[in-house]
Amino acid sequence: MKKELKKVNDSYELFTDALKTALKHQRKLEEALANYQAVVERLVAKVAETEMHFDGYLMQSEEGIRLLDATKQMQETQMSFNLQYLQLQSQMQHENRSYTAISNIMKTKHDTVKNSISNIR
């Protein structure tokens, strides 16, 4: 009886540790997402600022045409960052769903073990 109880207790501790580790990973991913979002927002603001500065010059000279090309390139870069941001959001949602599923499974196992122990007593 004591051996079984020890096995159950050890198993419970392993599940608890795994749950804590998963929570730490989720927090790190959320921080990374927030940092990435801040970078993207700064880039978007910079692109808008650049567009405003050069709107008057774009069609007046060769330099204006080059600036227009540079602006288009910056917009393409912005679109690329937005796509990467959306992919990161998708990954975060997947991680969150996985974490929730693991958490629910571990809680169910814990409750089952707890009830088994109380039934043994």
C-alpha cells in the first residue's frame, strides 16, 4: 500500500513539475510576442513618418523616383514583418491550446489520484 502511495505521489510531483515548466515556457513566449509587437509598431510608425516626409518630392525628380522605390521596399518589408507577426501569433495560439490541453489532462489525473488515495484511506 505504501509503495503504491509513494508511486502515486512521485507521479503527481512529476506532473506538477511538468505543468510548472509548461507555464514558464508560455510566459517566455508571451514576452517574446509582446517584444516583437513593439518592434513591428515602431517600424510601422517609421514607415508612415518616412512617407509623410517624402510625399512632396517623389514625382519631381530622379531622386524622388528612387525615394518612391525605397518607400515601396519599406512597405514590402513591413508586410513581411506583419506576416511574421501573424505566424508568431498563430504559434502562440497553438502553444496556448497545447498548454491548456496538458493542464486539463494533468488536473484530471491529479483528481483521479487524489480520489484514489482518499478511497484507499
